[in-house]
Amino acid sequence: MALNYPFWVNDFDRVKDHRINFPLSSRIFEHPVAFWYGSKKGKPVKNLQKSLKRFLKRTAPNLPYFVIYNLPNRDMGHYSKGGAKDASEYLMFIHEFCEGIKGHKPIIIYEPDALPHTTHMEPTQSEYRLNLIKEGLKVLTEESEAYVYIDIGHSNWLSPKEAANLLNNVSNNKVRGFAVNVSNYRSTEESMEWSLKVCEHRPNDYFVIDTSRNGKGPLGNEWCNPPGRALGKEPTCNTEEEHCDAFLWVKIPGESDGKKNKGPKAGKFWGSMAEELVSNSIQSPSFWAHRCQIRGYIVHVPIDKKCEWCGLKQ
């Protein structure tokens, strides 16, 4: 069954003053991008249920899509470290999340990197995490109607068989499938080929591909703020592949991967990188810029078009 998702494009500034200081980056937020949920600096997420209910009321009849990113020892203590302090706090977070989205069927990307990271852990740590992921998914799929995709890394990390075996350890028959290339730069074509091979081992799965920054593919094996990258295919369910439900911008373009290649801390918006991603993805026809009187900020319009909001022509 093909997915027909009612994407919502946020109607507020997610990054303070980005349109003033980095006007080209505003093009990123003309598209639906993911909303990430997880604890920061050791503090549990406050008022989660109430916040989600209020948010989904605002977006109706359309839907945002979410990332759950809150496992204990998140990112194995690296750039995006954090998460719940223990299993009890984590499962309570999942319960609250389900209450918050009740009555809706949003896309949820479940725990980026968490499953592939088990291959780098000691056996006891790996078993603990696998059991917690399995329990978290059980709660999420029994208490919500969300389309759940388990993150399984990318095409340059695991073999398709290794990925399928990991999914076998934690998935259940209510999980929609898996997510690939989250926060990475592998090309859509490479990600598609690899994912279809995973599906050979798990034929009932569907998958989504993070295309947010893969417009020029990777720069070798550099995963942290590689220069010269570009935006990828815009979010859509029209993928022309039966098992691929959607291309999504899961990693928010312009947010740093971490303190490498002169980047700020992980997750912080980096305006110059955002503008580079946009400028590297603009193809002919070229664009002209103007300060739109309706939108209130600088927008970029194809050279042969008029502004879709204010109607101005070059």
C-alpha cells in the first residue's frame, strides 16, 4: 500500500534571525523537515503529551513527521550524546509520546544510529540496548497508529544481510519498516539499491530515505560537516519504487553534525553551511532574489517565474 502523507510545512521561524543573517537558507524551510524529540543535557522532556497535542492541533489537517531520539547512552556519548537516564525513564517517554499523538498517524523515525551502534558495543551493552529497543517499539506500535521506521544506518555501514538481522532482533509486525541515510550523505540511488537488498531479506518492509543533504553524494567517508554538499530530493511520497514510502528531510539541512570541519556543536544551526547546501543545489534556470512583501523576507524565484506569494516579476 503506497503511503499518501499530508506533509505539513512549518509556518514559524525555527531558527532565530536566519532569514536576516543567511537569507538563502530560508529556501530550506519552504519544505517539510523533521521534528526531533529527546532529552537534552540530562533533563527529561517536559510536558511532552500536552506539547504534542497542541502541535498537532495547529498542523491539522496536515501532519509533521517526527524523530524519536532518546535512548540511554545516545550516540554512544559522542557529539549528540544524551537521552533518557535509564530504561524506566525511556519507556515512560514512549508512553507519553503515544498519548500525545493519539488520534493521528504521523511518520516516526525511530532512534537514529541506535541499532547499528550495537555492533560497536560489548555483548552485555548490546543485549541491553536491543532489548530496550524491542520493548520501546512494542509500546510505540501497540499504543499508537504511527508509521514507524527503525533507523538502520546507511549503505556504507552495514551489509544488507547484517542490517536485516539487526532488524529481525527488534522489529514486530506493526512496524512499517526502516529508515536509511539519516544525517548522512549517501546518494539516493545508492541508498535505494542498498535498501532494496535489505528488503530481499525482509520482503514485508517499506523504507524511507533521508535525502536532506545528499544532492552531491558523500565526500569520501567524511560524515561530519563535509564541505561542498547539496540539498537532495525534496520530501515526497512519489518515489517510483513500491517499497520506498518516501524521501524525507530527516536531518534538518544547515544543522551541524558536530565540532569538526569548523562546525558548531551538533544540532546547532550553521547558517553558512545552510547557504552552501542551497547554493550547491540550485540548478538552471537560475534564480533571482527579492524581499517579498507578503512573506516579509528574501525569497528566491526561478528567473522565468513570478513570485508565487506577491506576484512580483523580475
